[in-house]
Amino acid sequence: MKNYIIIALIFLTGVAYSQTINNNWQQALTQEVEQFKACENTKVSGINSCNGFVGKALKTVYKVDDFYSEELSRHMLVSEISAYLKESKQWKLLGYGYEQKALNEAQQLANAKKAVVAVYINAQGLGQLSLIIPGALRPSGSWGFQVPNSASFFLSEPEKSYIDKGLSYSFERNLIKEVLIYARNY
């Protein structure tokens, strides 16, 4: 009897920490992209007031609010998210944008309801973050790889923001050596 209780506890613990996805994520994320495109780009304390949409998207799709900083009382900037991903034990590096294995794994994990992101930061500390979302790999003529389905908010060009396009739409080919793909640990 004791062994059954231990097995049940192990199973329930695994269930408690397993990932779920927002069942209405496509509609909710589409609405957020539209709200972002209409957002007035003003600065509050030196930070773009529309920036929160980037970090909030993770919660909208995967119910994970890792990109919200309690300390800062706001969603992190892309540069802060990049630093967080590198140091967090909750996230692991799958690989680079030019590694087909990492691109495949990113799509598989997203389809398994696991949070996955791709991030690029330039020398000035500015960058782009894309959310890998459920869907299918698709060929990218510009990258020359099969790329995962994604969504992204472009702070400098809000009209380019999208949901349901290949990851290569977010990052030009010359950047793929610096695009890092991370998956959340569960």
C-alpha cells in the first residue's frame, strides 16, 4: 500500500508541474497583436509603454509569466529577457537559428504545450524576441531551413508584428548565427 501512495504522489507532483496551454491562445494572441499595433508608443520612465506586450505573450499562450519582473513591477525588456534566459535554471538553450535540430525541437516542444522562444540581441543591447507557437515547420527560402511557427511583436515597426508565420520572418538571414532558441524546463 505504501508503494502505491508513493507512486501516486510522484504522478500527482508531475501533473502539478506539467505545462498547459491557453485553449483560446490563438484568439487572445491575435487580439494582443492588434492592440500592440494600435498602442501609442510613449515612454514611461524611459521605457516604451508598448514593451509589455512582448513579455505578456508568453503568458497569453503558455500560462507562464516568467518575463514579468516583480522587482521592476513591469514586463522585462528584450535585453532583460535575454539575460534572464541565459541565467535561469527554468530555461535551457536548445541551440542557434542555423541548427535544424534546434528548430525541429523547438516546434516539437511548442506542439507539446511547452514554452519556447527565440531571441536576438545586438551589440547595443537591442533585440527581438519571438514566441514559438504550436503549428508545423515550414520551409524558409531566406534561411534555407525548415523553421518553426512563431509570433512576434516588433517595437520599432509595430505594423510588422504577426502571429502564425515562420520564425525567419522575425530575423533576417544574416542574424541566424546569433538567434538563440530557448525552451522552458518543466
